[in-house]
Amino acid sequence: MSDWQTDPSWTRVFAPATVANVGPGFDCFGFSLGEPGDIVAARPSDRPGVRLLAIEGDGGVLPTEVAANTAGRAALSIWESAPELKPHGLELILAKGLPLCSGLGSSAASAVAGAMAAALVAADLVGLPYDRGRVLKAAIDGEQVASGTRHADNVAPALLGGFTIVRGEEPEQIARFEPVLPLAVAVVAPAYEVPTKAAREALPREVPLADAVANIAAAATLVLALTQGDARLLREALVDRLAEPHRAKLIPGFAAAKQAALDAGAYGCSISGAGPAMFALAPDDTVADAAAVAMARAFAARGIESIRFVTTISSQGARRP
Ligand code: HSE
């Protein structure tokens, strides 16, 4: 076991996987998953500046240069946000628990964990008040390094937990609630990567009015279904005419996997974030497990391996593990 896991000089923060978009809520909706997630360990050092000492669990593919790494960039943003931190140094270790480029909010989890760990160290070191807005902004800076755009629909639920609706980059521009309907989440991630940048480039710049209207109706219905606990409405709400039709082409096996989840009894199924992972909402673990198995079989029938798991929408966001 590496010493960052046990040595008390390290401040450790876990940030969970997230599902962004959630059907009709492109770039706005997201929810936090119970598992898995990334961990960032941070500790002060005498050498000014932020250094990323090691990355574990990434197969050696993530950039180790601080400003190019999502966790590093987020921590750097915290460090640059207060002049009193300038004479001090920060050391980081990133332990990846999430697969990369899979649509499960991997870059956001690293960014949130990096920002929160740096903010906690800064609070101990120079008494910088822990400020959620500062952490949120820094995490969005980190996310931007990976995806090329500033969007917070993974970052917000990774930080705050629950189901979030993002309107802007300030904490007060994020609505958060916890669904009252009992829900289990099936997640299946086919074993190939779709970079978020590529998935965003697959989207048209303009959309037909009828598609925009359909998504507005579905998004409103989804929130109503989850806040009022209306399972019948939920079955009608996981509809997306903005992103899903264009991104499905990047996910071989998508249509069969979605149909398999619905046939297994899921309320609905769509792409998780930019994909290729897919999620299905189900009334309980048994149905969610059946949906996950059915989706994985649909991919396997096309020669595509996948990982699958069943979890919940977690009320908890980033935290000390
Ligand atoms: N809303 C983003 C997208 C989430 O779908 O591109 C992925 O980062």
C-alpha cells in the first residue's frame, strides 16, 4: 500500500462517477453515482508551486504535467486563486478508479477531487476559508482541460451529490435535489473510448425547433417524475432528441443495448454523458441487474466486451474517504 493511503500528512478526497445529460438535459442535468470514483491525495511542501508526483490506475496515459492534467489544473486554480498560497507548495497524487473516456465523468471526478483536496490543504495551511464556489470554478477549469469546453454537468454532481441542474458556474446557479422515487442505476461501459471532444463534435450546431421542444418537455417531465415520485412519468421522460441520435452512431450496439434494458423492465435508458457508457434507471436492484446483464449481452453479441455495475443515485458528492 502506497504511503499516501495511510500517511496522515496527506489529505485524501474521493469524488464519485457521475451520469451527465440524463436523457433530455444536455449540458444541464447530472447525478452522482454511489461508486466508483477517483481519489486525489494532497499535501503541502516547502517548494512553491503545484506538483503532480504520481498517477495510479491510468495505464500511463494521462498527462503528468500539472496544467495539462484535470486534477492538477484544478488544484493549480485553487493555488492561484489566493496570493497567500504563492510562497507555499502543493504535492498531489491522483489515483484513478474510473475508466477514461467512458462517459462516467472521469475527468470531472479527478478535477473535483483535485480542487477540493487543494482547498482543504489551503484551509489548513494559510487559513483560506473553504469556499464551494472557488472549488466549483477550479474543478470546471480542470474539466475544461479534458473536454475543451466549460461545462459543469459532471462536475456539479461529483461535488455536491444528488441530482443537479446547472445554469451557470456559481453554486447558486446549480439546483440540487434528491429523487424521491426509489431508483437503482444500471451502468454498462463498452470497452472502447469516445473522447468527449469527439462526441461534442458529432453534434449539430443548430437543432430543429421540434427537437428542442421535445427535449424541453422531456426535461421538465423528468424533474417532475423524480421530485414527485411518478414512475409512469419517468418512463416517458428519458427521451433525448438533441444528442442521443447523433452520438448513437459513435456507439456500436447502442440501439440493441437500449432496447435490451427497456425489455428487462428499466424505466428508461440513454447515453451516460458523452458515452460510450450507457445508463438505465430501474425501480430496484433486481431489475437494474437484469437490465445491466441484458445490455452487456447486447454488446457481447456484437463482439464488444463491457464492464457493468448496479448502483444508486448517491446523495453524497466529493468527500474525505
Ligand atoms: N454534457 C457533456 C457532453 C458531458 O455530453 O458532452 C460530457 O462531459
